[in-house]
Amino acid sequence: MADTTVSKVSDTPRTSVGRDGVLNVAARLFREQGYGAVSLRKIAEAAGIKASSIYYHFGSKDEIVAAVLDAGIEAVHESMRQAIAVLPTDTGAEAALRAAIGAHLRALLEVSDYSSANVRIFGQVPQSVRDANLPTRRAYEAEWDALLSRLQKNGALQRDVDIRRLRLMLIGALNATLEWFDPDRGSAEALSRTYADVFLNGILER
Amino acid sequence: MADTTVSKVSDTPRTSVGRDGVLNVAARLFREQGYGAVSLRKIAEAAGIKASSIYYHFGSKDEIVAAVLDAGIEAVHESMRQAIAVLPTDTGAEAALRAAIGAHLRALLEVSDYSSANVRIFGQVPQSVRDANLPTRRAYEAEWDALLSRLQKNGALQRDVDIRRLRLMLIGALNATLEWFDPDRGSAEALSRTYADVFLNGILER
DNA sequence: CCATTTACCTAACATACGTTAGTTAGGTGA
DNA sequence: TCACCTAACTAACGTATGTTAGGTAAATGG
């Protein structure tokens, strides 16, 4: 996650800002302020260029937003894939789920402005932009469903839980964290463990 | 929840629209379309009056939004209080939590445009409007914390779970439902039971 | 060396927004 | 009856927004 203290980049651009530069700034601003509060002029100013210059790199504001949304899912998807891939082959169901939860939460809270921007602004952007993001989303959702189904077939998960519903509940809960997470009250790592504990074993004493 | 099919009210107003009429329409539109997509002119048209007439009832757009936000929390708070109040005095911890979860979800998904609008647009409105909603929110949060603390002291909940964190996770998960709930795939009642099952007992087979 | 491309710039436009000023028709109470 | 209040109205203003047209300086490459 990029530095958050100042909203403007160095005044004398030693090199060109470029498409990626604009995109990085846009993702950060969207994460911090939401969709409606971020105009092209704000993005441009934070990037150190003029609003109209953005049109050299993008055809419209929607195109920027769409790029941010897609990159956001790609980032969290890659984070999860990686976390699963590095596990030993004999890793148990519980540990696998813990790893996936940790990867999702880490991408959201610590790594990617794109992922957090996606979660924050998805519900605020025009329908057409949302629709454009759906294929990418579905691929990520499929990855989760595959993981959860595997665990269920192993007998680790209860037979009667609906995989799709469980995935929606779990990712929904994790994403909601973005609205209240405060690193001063505990690390993302610790929070991730708590999520896993609650979803795996519940909160009832026994 | 009001009728959703048509966005305009009867053309010949037999009676005045009034402050509440404007508010009801605003809540519905905010729930359906989010904050940024709903202008005063849209609210006015859907209510059957002109945009400037809104200023007879409200001093600014922010004032409307603030009123919707507060009413949204009041509604879900009242729903929860009611659900707890009607329980027999000898009701167990588990049943009490189930009732609270059900009340929250019902208000969100079936009863109140105000509550769903609150969840949908809170993260999109200007900071000052958000701040104005905080006291009302805190009262509702305190109610949850009181309930959860009581259950924990009874020994029903695990001793080591942090109440504040648990409340944030639980309400966050419930609120996220708004983004994907589809009554055709199962009732809010059934979904509420699933939430309770997962949070109380977890998903692991044992 | 010069033509072309890259990455920006200035200036402006139309549109949509929240908001204000001043007006009006219909009901209410003295 | 008539003054007043209620709940609207018409018209307009300033501002911010996404976007377009046309220009420019520096790097690139044959």
C-alpha cells in the first residue's frame, strides 16, 4: 500500500507519470475517498499532471475505474493462489482455509490499493463498469468455491452448508473489515486468525 | 419496503407530499441507486414535486441524507430491541443471539428502506454527514455489545473472544448481505438461521 | 539531422448539480 | 371577509464535472 500522508507527487517530474502512475494514484484516491468524491482533476493533481492529460492514457473516467476494479480482483486472486500454492501437499483442510482467509485479508488491508479500492467503490460505480468487472470477479469466486468444495468433499466441512452461500458470507465478512480495521487495535494477521477461528469453530463455549 | 417497480408517484396528488413523503422516496432511491447517483431532482421527480420545493422541507441535501441515515439505524435498533424484548425470561444465550441476528437481517432485507439505505450509502456520503450519524450508531452498537457481553458472562460465549471485534465482524457480515441477497435463492429467515449456525458453531465437521 | 512519436499542456464547452429568490394557489383561523 | 400559512411553483445562478480540440517540448530512431 502506497504512502498515504501526502496527496501530491514530487513537483518536478524527473520521468513521465505514465498510465501506471495515473492508475496507482487513482486506486489510492478511490480507496481513501470513494468513487463520487474523486474527480479526474483530483486524480490529475495528485499525479502531478493536468486533467486533460489523462485522456492521453485513458479514453474516459470509466476506463480508469474499470482498470482499477479489474486489477483489484487480480491482486487479491493472485494473493490467494500464491498462499495456497506454497502449502505442503499434506496440508489439512483447516490450514488451507486459514491460508486463504489470510491472503484475502492481507491483500485488502496491507498490500493492494487496488483491491481495497475495488471493495470500497464497486457499489458506487455505474452499472456498465460493474458489469465489466464481473468476469474477473467470477474467476476469483470460482477459486473460492473450488477450495471450499474440496474441503467439503474431504469431510472437513459440514455436508449441509451451501458452498456458494458460505463463500458469500465469508468474503462479505472479510471485505466489511475495510470499514473498521485499525492496525492500532491489532494486526491484520491476528484479525485473520480470529476470522478463521470464528468461521471454523464458532463462538459458543463447549 | 415500498413498491419498487415504478419510480414516480401518482400524477395527481390528492394530498401534499410532505416531509415524510420526500424522505420515504429518498430512502428508497438511495437504497436502490446509492448516494452519488441520486440527485435532488431525481428525488423530487420520484416524489412528484420540483427540486426547489424540497427546500421547503429541508435546508440542504445533506439534511435529507442525515435524516435517512438516522432513521435507518433507529429502525434496525428498534427491530432488535423488540425481538429481544418478546423473548421469555428463561431464553437461552443461543436463542437470544439468533433472535438478534434475525431482527437485524429482517430490518435490512425486508422491512426498512431506511436501514438498507444507511448500509448502502454510509461510506459514500460526506464526512460531516457520517459524523452526524455516529451517535445513533453508537447507541445501536452499545446494545449489541451489551447483549454479547451478557452471553459471555453467562459462560455461553468463549471467554477469549473480544466483544467489540466480534460485533464488528458479525454486523459487518450481516450488512454485506445487502449486496448479494436474492429472495429467490432462499428467504431472509433461512439465511438468518445459516448466519447463526455459522457464527455459533462454525463450519467444521466434528 | 530531421521526421515522428510520446507525453504532456492551455483553453474551452456542455451538462448536471445544489441552491436561492421571488411567486402563487388553496386551505385555515380570527 | 380577509390576513396568514402551507406547500408548492418558475426561473435562474454559480460551480464542478467529464470531455474535446488544438498546441508544444522533449525524446526517439532511421
